[in-house]
Amino acid sequence: MCAMAFSLGWRSEHARHTDQLVARKLNLWRDILPFELEPELMDKPVGHVATHAYRPGELIVPYQSDLCFNLSQRAFHRQLRKNNYIEPRMGRFYPRAFIGGSRGIFPEEVLPFRVCAVSNDMLGCDLNNPLADKALELTVRILDIWAAREEHGGSCNDVAEMVTLNGPGMQARWRGRATDFWQDIPFSRMAGEPDAGFYAMPRMVSHVDRAASAQIAKLYARLLPKGGRVLDLMASWESHLPQAHDLGEIVGLGMNAEELAANPLFAAHHVHDLNLTPTLPYEDAEFDAVICSLSVEYLVKPFEVFAEVARVLRPGGRFIVTFSNRWFPPKAIRAWEGMHEFERPGLVLEYFLRDGLFSELETWSIRGLPRPADDKYADRHTDSDPVYAVWGDRH
């Protein structure tokens, strides 16, 4: 038995992508490893790393044109979810149950399909894995090895399917066409009360578990410039930065003065409501980097805020956005809650792409790490909170 970390690298038209998955219990004699990697992993020690590059259609089933077809608009079951009318939008993903009964699709199917065209009477549907036409690079690291106890049966894991199914690939546009996230009042929210009232009481709580927070800190340590002046946007009492960092001055901007004052990293901080006034209270080209941790889902004017971030960044400065699948439902925008979690990096990519102010765009994700045993949700969730990130450099 062993634990392995998988890192899947691929490119889309506008960005580079890396999706990591930790499999904490694999049986090398029963589970199916990619053919090319199996001899590179069998009988190898902890810490061993193997990598293989795959042409499109080698690691997973290649793109099949007959899985991309048109249906009548009537074939989409808009009222499949009780009290939630869903209108299909170009580039979005939906469970196949929404077109159940068509093309042999069962009404219970949950695997996603993509809407690739919308007209008054027709709906284009693509059932292919969104990575089917992509070149892929898979890197595997052996994390742990232990002797298996006596086993009687058990499931068989197909590793290629495990790392590519139901998620990776959704971040990218369909054939370069912008995804339609903008219908259905996307930036409306459940709670109508002003943000100032909602955030008036300090919340000294962590919004992800410690393992997820540590991953965010590692990412920031890798991506932030040494000695750089950093703006922590939509900040709170913890910045998810590494404890031993080599950054310059760190400035916080958030909604609650008490939370900001409790952050030991801040050289200065400002209380500012971006949803009320997206203009940032800083001069042009004042920062080497900007981070936004676990908060982008609350922005109701994201395009204006991203343009302001570009303004206060020096040329070449980096903007890093991280998020997970936990948030305050009353304050998250409507679009965020209704989409697959791997669509959310695609939404944030659209924020970056909108005004053409950023280049060298990348997305990154990690899933499957163990949740700390003393975490308050450990009895309900054995996996750590997933972490997603999108970043780009100012032109």
C-alpha cells in the first residue's frame, strides 16, 4: 500500500494549469497505474518522483466528435432541481441529468457535460472530458509505503481517471470562446444588508483548515517576490503568508478594523468597502504584489477591482487569488454558489482576462490532503479543504 501525490500539468489558450491530487491509499498490485509510469513506480522508495508527457488522447480517451452534438432547447430540464430554474449558458458545465433521456443518457447521471452553443431553439452539448484534446504531463511522487493487511476484495482505482475526471479542464474556455458567466444576475447576493453591518462584528476564525492554510502559505512563498511590498486585499486577522517570509512591507485592506489590527504582519492597514467603492486608496504602481485570500467570491464589482489592482501594481507585479469551497453563503455572489468548484477558477480567469491588463496567467489546485485530526470538522470530512489559485502578472 502507498500514498502518492499526482500533479497534472496542461495548457489552455490563455493560461497554464496545474492540478494536484493526493491519493492517500493506493494498492499498486490492484489499482491501475498509467502504463508508462508503472515500471517507474514499482518497488521504488518514498520520495521517488516519476514524470511522463502525454500527447492528446494518450492518458485518457481521445476527443470524439460524435460526443459533441445538438439538441432541442426543450431537451434541457430547466426545472430538474426543485425551486431552482436553470437556464443553459454557453461554456458552462451541468450534470448530464439535465439532458437525461437524450442520446442514451440516464436521468440520474451526475458526470458533467458542457454547453458549447446556445440559440433560440438549439443547444450544443459536449460530453467529452474537457482534457480530451489537451497534451498532459503527469508527475507522481511516492509519499508513503506500508505493508497491507490481509484483504478480501475491494474497489479498483484507475489512476488516470482519478486525476482527470470531474474537474480538471473545466477552468478553460471552450475552443477559446469566453464562458457566459454573466447572465442570471451573477453578482446578486442572498443577503441584502449592507456589508458594513455584516462585517461590523469581528470574526477571529479560520476560514479553512490548517492543512489548506499551509498550502496557501507555500504557494505565496513560491510566487511572491523577495523584499516586495505586498497588499493583502480583503484582509483579516490572518494573511495565510508563511511565518518566516522574506517580504518587504505588508499592507492590509479589509472590512473590520479589529481584525486588521490583530494581524501581526501588517505595517499599515485600511478599512475599505470594495463593494461600495472599488477604487483602491493607493497611488499608481505602489505595490510589487497583491494577494486576495478566500474572499474573491464576495466581490460584486470584480472587474472594477481587478482593474484597480492592475493600477496599483508595478509593471510585472503579480496578483494572486486563492479560494476554497467554504464561504459565507449570505455574502457570496449568486454565480459562485451555483457552479462546479472547478468552474470557479474559470470565472476568476475571466476577471483577469476582461481588460487585458494581466499576462502569464496560471491556475493551480490541490485536493485530497488529510484534514488535521483535531479540526472541528474532522468527524464529517476526512479530506482537507481543497485550495484553488489563479494568478497573473501586470503588463
